[in-house]
Amino acid sequence: MDFKKIEFGSSDFFHECELRHEVLRVPLGLRLHDEDLSQEAEQLHFGLFDGSVLLASVIAVPLSSSEVKVRQMAVRSLHQRQGLGRKIMHCLEEHLSGRGFRRFSMHARVSAVGFYEKLGYETVSGEFSEVGIPHVKMEKIRIGGGE
């Protein structure tokens, strides 16, 4: 499996959008394609690939030279519960730590808090609603690269 950057507007980006739509929007009765994705051109997109097949994706939004917001992590339904979410998050953190990012934050669905806690993230807010479901803000600070 390969962890690779996805270029905005590429065919891989199209597959990323399809994956995010299927995993993150359809269960909520929403359509990713109804959202304005133009601001995502400035965000960092990554995927976990088996050959040319996208199995998982994640987006990172630089907030400063040392802080990044993680968003829209999705694993293809047929491949969930096989460690791919953990793998893509580990690869993302390693890659971005190597670029100087130390603080990782996210708005996590409450249903996913346990998953992120196992990766070292801590809840730093109360619940709030986003896309119609409960979320919390979570953070993780990494000291040095290669941890």
C-alpha cells in the first residue's frame, strides 16, 4: 500500500471526492457534490492506494507553520476495520511532522472519538453540531519527527 499526495482537480481527487461522498455524506442524506469544494485547492490531500485503487483519504489544512487541521478522513466501506484508518493517520502525521507541523487538530464525529483517542488525540471541547451530527474538537501534539 502506498501513501501519496493527491493533486486537487486530478482523477485521484475525483476518486477521493467519490469516497468521501460514499462514506461521509450518503449516510447523513447529504451530497458532497452540493458543497463548494473550491477552497480545497489550498488544502493538502492524501490517499492510501493499493495500486491505482484509492482505499482511504484524508485532508490536512495548514493553520500556521506548525499547526494543521485534519479533516474528512474516510476509508472505503469494504476495507473498514482492517487498520487502514490507523495507517493513513500515522502516514499523515509522519509526513507532516517531517514538514514541521507539531499540532494536529480536528473536528471529530463523537462516534469516532474512541478511534482517535487510541491514536493519541485528546478531546479539548464540548460537543457541537456539524453537518447535523455531534462533533468535538480533538488535538494531538507531536514533539519531533519520526515518532
